Amino acid sequence: MSSRRPRNSSRKIASIVAREVAAVIPTLLNHLNNGGGANTPPLGCSFKKFSSCNPTKFNGTEGATSLLQWFESTENTFLNSECPDNLKVRHAASVLQKRALTWWNGEKRTRGVDAAMTLSWDQFKDLMTKEFCPRNEIKKLEAEFWDLAQEGGENLAYTNRFHELSLLVPHLITPLSRAIEKYIGGLPMQIQDTVWGSNPTTLEDTIRLAAQLTDNHVKNGTLVRKGSKKNTEMSTSRSDQEDKSESSSKKRKAKALNYAAVTPAVPVSQVSSCCSSSLS
């Protein structure tokens, strides 16, 4: 009896081990296939792949708007190259040049390379904004934002600049109601009341309605948009009318000159004779 118990125990242990291994193997294979393992880099994190997406370079002298555009372009490159969060700063810093590169090297010396590389992308953007958008530049952007207004039917240009400045001076559009109020305030008077009357609750709805109303006014000729068909037709018609008027005036002058040239002059003696006969 004693010899059978060890055999039964061994079989039970072997069975348990087999079940555990069978349960672990699929998970292990899945982990390995998805790039797991200490020595296997995650998919999409290579610098070569990031560089192959042609990231935009930044010198640090282009100005506030260009900095914003560089942020947007770099974030698109992150998406296309599947760059993970922990490598965004490392890869983004690789395209800094000239003054921007000098600044970043100074940050690494001050913070230490490891600490600098562990900054989040948002922290990195904040540092760059403070460095390359100094207070005097921000004040200029604030003044431009307050004075920003739609010119005629150019709603798209107005909206694009509104978005750009909103990202550079976000404190001027907080809370949301303030952003909506500022956007409507820069619209032409022809459409302001209608937009206000719709009581928009989102900036997107406000912009959509303003664009639609602007298009209607451009079609009706009450707002002018560069290159619009209505504007071109009105300009052509006005030009044609001016040409016709000028041509008609020239014809009248020419006719008067021709008449003067062909009408014979009356002799003085004949005039005197006529006058004497009438007196008698």
C-alpha cells in the first residue's frame, strides 16, 4: 500500500503541472509576439522609424506661430511613427537645431540627461513655450487676439487665426463661454445678431453657423470674399459699364469734331447783307 501512494501523488503533481503549463504557454506566446521581453523594444519606438516620417525641424527663431505649428507637426509624426509616450521628448529633441538645440543642451546640463529625458511631452512643450514665446511676445499675441476680426467674407482665415491664437494664449478663452463671446465679437455686424440669437453652447456650433451665414451673405453680395464668383462678376460688370461709358463719351466727342470739320463757315459779307436787309 505504501508504494502506491507515492505513484499516485506523482501522477497528481504531474497533472497539475501540465495544466499550469498549458495555461501559461498561450499568454507567454502572445507576450512574445507583441514585442514583450526585456531585450525586445516595443513596436514603433525606433528612431529610424521616427526619422523616416520626415519630422519638421525647429531652430528657435521662427516665432510663436511657427512653434505652435511645429508642435502640431511633431504630434502627427508621433502618431504616424507609433512613438510611445516615454520616447516622445527624446525623438522630438533630435530635430532641434541652432538656438533651440543650444537651449535644450543647457536644459540637459541643468537637469541632468536622465531627468531631462523623463519629461513628459506636455512638460517639454511648456518649457519650449516659455523659452521661445517670452512675455513680450505673448503680449503682442494677446493684443492681436483682442483686435482679431473677420474681414468681409473671409471667415475661414478668421477662424484659422482664432484657433492658432487660442492655443498660444489659452488664458484668454477660459472658460468656454469667454471663447464663444470673443469669436462672435469678431464677426461682421451682418451676422453677429443671428449667431448670438442661436444661443450656441459650443465653439464648434458657433463656428459652423458663422461659416454658413458668411457664405449666404457672400452669395447675396452683402459680404465680399476674395476670389468669389459673385465678387468677380460684380467687378467685371462694373468694369464693362465703365468701358461702355468711356467709349460712348469718346464717340460723342468725335462726332462733335467731325460736325465742326464738315460745316462750312458763313462769309462775313453775307452775314452783313442779311443783317442790313432785315433792318430795312
